[in-house]
Amino acid sequence: MEKTILDYFESTVQKYPQHIAVADPEGMLTYIQFQKMAMQVANELAKKKIEKKPVAIFMKRTRYLPVAMLSVLYSGNFYVVLDAESPLSRLSHILNTLRPGAVIYEQEFLEKVKTFAPNIEKIEWKNVVTEEDHVEVVLGKIRKRMTSDDPAYALFTSGSTGEPKGALITHLNVITYIDWFVQCFEINSDTVFGSQTPLHFSMSVSDFYSTIFTGASYHIIPKEYFSFPAKLISYMNERKVNSIYWVPSAYGIVAKFDVLKYMLPETLKKALFAGEVMPVKYLNYWRKYLKDVTYANLFGPTETTDICAYYVVDRTFDERETLPIGNACDNCELIVVDENGNAITDDSIGELYIKGPFVGKGYYRNKENTEKAFIQNPLHQNYLDVVYKTGDLVKKNEYGEFEYIGRKDFQIKHQGYRIEPGEIENVFNTAKNVELAVCLYDKEKDELILAYESSEQMDDQLREYGEKKLPYYMQPSVYEVFESFPKNANGKIDRKMILKLILENK
């Protein structure tokens, strides 16, 4: 019986040893090369008798980073990929929480490693990766001690608290989730992913792990290519990419530059997106030029491995509409409850709870936040039945699909009314010449702020537009134009930075 991620990976290596496993613009690794390299690094960890502990990884986003991740699994530990661009305070908090058994790093990050992990076992990547073909017997012994319930990795997410929390995901979580993803989207050895998302971001779980479970190929697209969309499309064509899973902002870059009018990703068959709301105008732009591509909106928090709900686009949408997040993935249950924890079965707005084997183990060394979010199913007390309390507000639409309303903790109390910023954004996203709108709240002044991407300043026009479309208490007081919104390390719109920039300029 296949009980760990490694069992699935090794089955793939046996079937497709010479297939391209991972690649970047500088080179490629076949599955057999990938495995040998991972085992070499795992041997080094095993020699140091580090087992069942977190191992931090401080490496660039190249073809070698996924190898380091699997090397940690081979050693009987679980990995945490660190974002080298994170603020020093965040890195320090993560490492203080983790207390890792070791850190795998590349030479250029040595000074940071010395700063944050002075007393932790250090393994420099290039010093342990050799051409030797050997596997210590100890790795086999480690495998026998592993179970499906062992942690595979932790991903640190700040959520609404601002404090990084390490969502702990097990081998079984990944196996059951990827089983759904592979079947739903027909991932196989002919699939070629063009990957946009960093490997410290939960979206990367879907395309990377479905790759190594099936013999597909995973091509890393450098972040800078998204600043030059023509280069991006050329790279996709060169590598014959047929599947992508990007944040909507990445699709938006291509749309704003009108790249598809001049050149197309010639082999693309599947275009999946998640991480933030997909503006319908971006989707319609892609569908205009690439009619035969399958488009799907995926939704889920880091704590549920990656996704809990999905919608394969099967009808046309007007720019004034919002895409649904669809229905539950197979082997996953979505429960919507009111403020008293009672089930909602009609089209009322409620909080989304998630149940099933996609749900992780809580937050690493963070009992308080784990107990707040991973709770007993409020619908019964008959046995231990843990659900994840997402903090997301949803409702059913006329098709019986779930629609995302917004975050419960983003709700604003303004002029005595409870307001969902997402509703305001939906209105202004339909305004002419607005690329994208974000609604923010200045709590100190009790003001609604509308930030919008546009090539022209149109505050007066938007104020007039809002007066026609929204009740008075939902109309923004402040309008700020941006040529382009700042993005965070995952490529998503950085709302905190937008608000900071606006308040600093007031």
C-alpha cells in the first residue's frame, strides 16, 4: 500500500525515469536525476540523525528547490520553504516558531542563515550534491518508521492576524487532495505545467505534486517574465506548456498588455486560477482568444492543502457578474453556518467550514490558534469530528453553486451598517476604464477608500458612478488611482501595502 508521497514519487520514477520532472530556464532534471539528487541530500540529514523534525529550506526558486523538498521527506522530516524576500522580522518569527533540526541553504543566503539560525545544523546545497550514486541503508530504515499521518511540510500564512502561522500538512492530506486534483483535471504524463507560484505558497502544491504523482513536467516560470508578457508567452511555447495554475493578477498582466492579440500560448489546454477573485474582464479576455481552453476557478485556504471548492467555467459571464467558487471537491465537505453555528441550507450568507481528509493538522507549535480554527463540527457532538473554520463568507447562487462574499474579519462596521468590501469592489470593477478596484477601510477616520487601477485619474466619474449603484453608506469617501497595484511575494494584490501608500500620501 502506498502510504507516503515518496511511494507515489518512486512509482513515477519507475514508469518515467527519463521524462523531464522539473525545469527552469537554465536547465532540466529527469525523474531519475531528481530522485538520485534528493537521496544524496537526505543521506546527509540522516547522518546527522535528524528525524521527524522541521527542516528549513533557504534556496532560490530553481529546479533544485523541489529536489531539496523531497530530500527532506526522504530523511523522515518535514520541510518549510522560506521566502528569502520576506522581512527580517517575519523570518525570525518563523524560525523561532519552528526551531528546525537543520537548514538547507545556498551560498548566497549564508549571512541570513547565520543571523537567524546561528545554532542550527547547516547544510550547504552544493556541498552535499555530488555525482555519486549511493543510498545509505539508513534511508530504508527511516521509511519503515514513516506513516501517512506524518507531516510532509508546513506553509506559513499570516491570515488576518499578521502573525505567521505554520499550517501543518501531512502525507495523507497531500495524497487524498492530489488524487482528486489529478482525476478532476485529467493530469497525466503528457501534462506540462508552466508554474507561476512560489513553492512557499499553497497553490504550488497542486501543480508540483500532481506532476510527480503522474509523470508530468513542471516548468518554473521566473517572476520577472511576468513583467515582460511577450517573453512569458514565448517561454510557454518553447516549453510546450499545456497547463497553467496562476493567480488572477498574472492573467491580468497578459490582458492589460493585450498580448494575446499578437501572440498566443499555442499548446495551452487548461487554465486554472485561485488565490484571489478573478475579475470577469480578465477571464473574458482570455476566453476571447483561447476558446478551446478549459478554465476553472479554484478556491481554498492553505489549511486544506490547497483547494476545497472549484468551478469549471461552463457559461458566459458579464463583467458585472462575479464568478462562483462552485461546489465541493470530491472527498471534501463544505458546511455553511450562521453566527450561532446552525447549518444554512438556503441562499443566506454564512461562514464556511471544511471537513475531510484535505484538512491539515493545525498550526505548528501554536495551540491557541489551532484550537480557534480547527474545531468540533458544530452540527453534532456524537464523536470527534474536526472541521476547519475558514472565516470566509459564502452563499448559494441560483445554480446551487457557492459564491465567495468576502472575509468575515474584513467586514466593516460603517455608519451603523455591516459592509462587505467585496460588494463595493464588484460594483466598481464594472466601471469603464477601471482595470481593477480594491475597497479599503481607514478605521481611524471611519472612511471607505476605493483604490483603482487605471491609465487615467477618474475620481469624479467614479464618485458619480458609485452614487448611482450603491446606497449612501457603501459609497467611498476617498478615491486613489494606481497605474499598477503592488503585489506580494505570491503575486497577489498587496492590500496592506496599498492602504499604507494611500495613508502616507494623505
